[in-house]
Amino acid sequence: MTTRILLVDAHEIVRQGLRALLDKEADFEVVAEVETGEAAVRLVLETKPDVVILDLTMAGLQGLDQVHQLVAAAIGSKVVGLSIYSDRRFVAEVLKAGAFGYVLKEHAFEELAVAIRAVQANKTYISTGLSGFIIQDYIELIRDSEIRFRTIFEGSNLGIALVDKDGRIVESNPALQELLGYSQEELRSKEFTEFIQPEEVAGCKDLFQELVSGSRKSYRVEKQYRGKDGHLAWGRLLVSPFRGAGSEGQFAIGMLEDIGEQKQAEAKLGDYQEKLRSVALELSLTEERERRRLATDLHDHVGQILALAQIKLGALRESAANGQVGPLDEIRQLIEQTIRYTRSVGFELSPPILYDLGFEAAVEWLAEQVQEQHGVHIKVAADRSLKPLNDEIRILLFQLLRELLTNMVKRAKPNNVAILISRNGSSMGVEIDNDGLEVDLGTETLAPSPNGLGLFSIRERLRYLGGRLQVESAPGHGTKMSLWVPLKT
């Protein structure tokens, strides 16, 4: 099997010497060479070498920074450092940074090929002469790292498992054993997919294979897991490659967090949101009922009284002398203006057309009012199909349409608006198309009305009734909004 190598050294003459040395080995292939650390970080992502031979004294990226950045970029590659420095502290820090090998340049001729084969076998290589005094420091470093890892591993509240490339558990911590209800021995060699729902297994295996192939650096999923006693609980699982001392056979580390309480809180929040939608709808309907009552009172009482007064004044005018007619005419004109105003207020509060003639007639009336107030040409069209609506849906849909239309003519400033009312199966749609300014769909900006919160409010109220809002907008083409609601069955 050929070992693919990337050479990183600032001096061309050194790179030529190293290449000549490596070309003698039949199982080595130098896939690229580069003179700066920055270029090496970019190139390692493209070439994906097995081994990177790195000059630790180049300009640009310096020393340990070179190692850190290359190790981070070269997932799956082994870094071997070349240096003229033999200080044990420097060597230890390079190995700690993630390098698998450290070769003194003066020993490169004798040791470089040996070092490459050693690191390919997942062994650490240190130049002859350095190993004697560095090995004790490195052992202490490994021991300290192992102690720190063990402290975190054993004491963590998160369930942690080390798994091999087949997804089988190599080792688990007490928190995971408690979450799943299994002992350390019972968990060992079990495949991690044994604890999730059967329909989720294929997707999780695909994610893990992407991790094994290197096409994915890590993944996070929220799934239900099954304990030994059969109970189901919600967990958040984070899986990423594992790199550590003595990690042979341990490919990945998985951390499982119990999120049962979070899911319960989310469910409660969903219930609260549903109740809030119900309250908001009931408030809208209560407001409409009150508007209807006030409009009816204006018509049945105030309007009727004013009409009767107008009639009596007419009779009084007939019997009055010519000199007294002028003041009576003025009073009649004032009463007539009051009647018109009362009628107008009644229509604004709750248009009787909506209740007496139906939704489509009410939309035509609304279009006439908006057109008169804002000077916008509005065309209303409807197909001839039957569109039976529940009272609450008819009332709310008219409120939302009035809110949308009023905001649209104020914000988008169109010259023309087209409203189409149509039936599609068991749903009715009201499409509003205009040639004004487009809506920013990233934020769905629409001026909130005094009784709502713009598109968000409209969308939520429709959703509660089983309806939906669709918005299409493009520069130069205005905005099209469609409100869809279920028909009465």
C-alpha cells in the first residue's frame, strides 16, 4: 500500500533532498510540496496525504502554530516534525500539539523513512538521541492527560461511550450505564443503534459511516432511546472522532444527554401556545360580537330614532309658515348628516353585508371602501362554486383580509390590487395580488395593525383554524398573498 506524503519546507534545496530520499522507497509517493505553512494548510485539504513532513522553523506560521493548524486541517493525516532543535521541552510541546513524530534534520537521511512507517502504524517516533531523555517527559504527559481524561470521563453527568469503527461500544462511563440501565460489561460490544427506535437505525448508521469516511467531522441528533427496562426517554447525542493516547480501536466518542425534562417543557410550551391561539381567536370573535352589538344598537336605536325625528321634522315643515321653514331645513340637514355618519360607523364596526349577503359581497364592499379612501384601483373576482364557511372562520377571514388590505395599500403603495376568491377542494382561498413594493420575506415585514402583529399574527390565527398564509414577493413584481381556510363540511 502506497503512503502519500506532503513535504512542507521553506528551502527548495531541502525539499529536493527529502524528495530524492523518499523516492527511493517503493511504497512512498510525494503527492505535493510547498514552502509556506499557510499554503500547507490549504493544500492538505486538497491532497489529503497520509503523512505531512513539516519543517518547524518556517516563516509565516511558527512552530507549534504550524502543528496545531495542520493537525486540525489534516484529519486522518499524521504530522512528522523536522527540526534542528533538540531541547526536550520543545519536543514535548510539539508532540502535545498533535504531531506523531519528531525527527532531527541531521538524522533525516537515516530516520525519515523509519519515522514515516512508524507513524503510519499509529506509533510515535522520536529521533535517536532524543528518545532517551524525552520519553520520560512524554510518558508523564500521557499519564497526566490520561488522568485528566479519566476524571472527566468518570465524573461527567453526560453519558459517554467510546466506540470502534463498527459502532460498537468499547468503553462506557457510569452516567451512561445509569441512563441505559446496563452494566459496563453488558454495554461492551453492543452496537450503539441497539438503543434507538428501529425506524431511526438506518439514518444513524448513515451518519456514522460519513464520520468513518471523513466526509463529516461530527454530528448531533435528538432521538428517543430505550433503556434495559424498556422505558423510552429523549436524549441528545453528539458523536465525533476520538483522538487520545492509547486509543487503538477507539474510533469515536459519543456523549448522550438526557433531555426528557426539556422535551416536557417544550410540550407544555406547545400546549400554552395552543391555548394562547385559542384565547387570541376567542378575543377576536368576542371583539367582533361586541362590534356587531354596537353596530346593531346604532342601527336599531340611534338610527331609527334619528330617522323618526327626520320624518316628524318633515311633517312639521309642512305645517309651518313660510318664514319658519329655513331653520327646520337646517335641522333636517344636520339630522341627515348624523344618520349618514351613524350608518358609516355601523358599517365600519361590523358590516351587515357580511352577515346578510355573505363573505364575497362583504369583500366587494371592503374593496370599494379602500378604493375610495386610498385611491387604489381594486378588482374583485370570484368563481361560481359554493363556498360554505363556518361563522367564526368567515368573521376571522374578513378581519384578516381587511387588516392585510389596509396594511398593503399603506406600505406597498400599489396602483392596482386584484382579489380572487376561489375554491380548491375542501378549502377556500383569497388571493391578493398587487403591483406595489415587495415584502421582505426574510423578516416578512408588514406594518402591525393596532389589533395584530403583522404577518406573524395573521399566520398564527389562520393556523389555529386549520388555514395557512402564503406570501410570494419579488423585486419589480409586487407581492401576492394567499389566505386559505377550510370550508364547512
